[in-house]
Amino acid sequence: FTYDGQRDEKKVRVSMEFMNSAEAGLGIPLPRGTIRVMKTDTDGSLEFVGEDQIDHTPKDEKVRALLGNAFDVVGERLQTNHRQISDRVAEDDFEIKLRNHKTEDIVVTVIERNWGDWKIIQQSHQNTKKDAFTAEWQIPVKADGETILTYTVRRTW
């Protein structure tokens, strides 16, 4: 589950990643085309989960498939404050609510993009700086529950 509130305010995306390796049951070059994902339903029949287009993928490389949007997981992003510290420094506070209406616990990857020279100076959950512009959080959300991520970013330009 991935929530990118700057791109889509409410939707949480569902995607699947796996290694194209012999250990994972593959390990052969995969041609470009459509990948369809099925899962076993409670009665034992196969249920269609989603599909995506993949590019040519060599063995031992990661395959990513976007399967669609979650029906029962919702995100909400709100900027709660802005402070202009100086003519070149500003701080912004954000609150991200994640609601899980599923019957099992999940983890949602929250993606936030920043510009300039930025630093997270306060946060309710620990982030990972993925690159020069991106912070990510792995947020656990209980079944039929809500988790709130809060953070403050300081930007210098």
C-alpha cells in the first residue's frame, strides 16, 4: 500500500513487488507485456486482483506492478501550519491520516516530496530519506483503525 497525498489526495495505491529470481520461482527473462495477478478466494477459486504493464525484465531484477487503488484504505493529507523563519527559511507542519477499513493490519508507505535544502525536524514516526527530494515512512495501521503521521519540515533556499 502506498499513499502519495501530493499526487492523489485520498487514494491509496496497491502494488506488488517481487524479484525475478530462481528462489522466487522465476529467474528467467520476462518479456514486456501484461502481468495479471490472481489470489485464492476463501472458497478456493481464483480471484482477479489487478493487472499492469511491465517492461522487459532480466533475471534477478525487481518487478513492480501497480494493481490499482485500495477500496478499503483511505489517506488524508493536511498542511496544519506554515512559518516563515527568514527570507530564505520556512517550516511547514503536516498531518497525514491513514484509515484502514480492512479486517487485517497493514503497513502503508507514505511518500512526501520536498524541494530546496530540506530536513525533517520533528516527526511522529521515523522516515527514510530515499533521495534528494523524497522522504518515506512505513506506517502500520491496525484493522478497522486509523494512524496519524505528523511531521515538520524545514526548507532553505
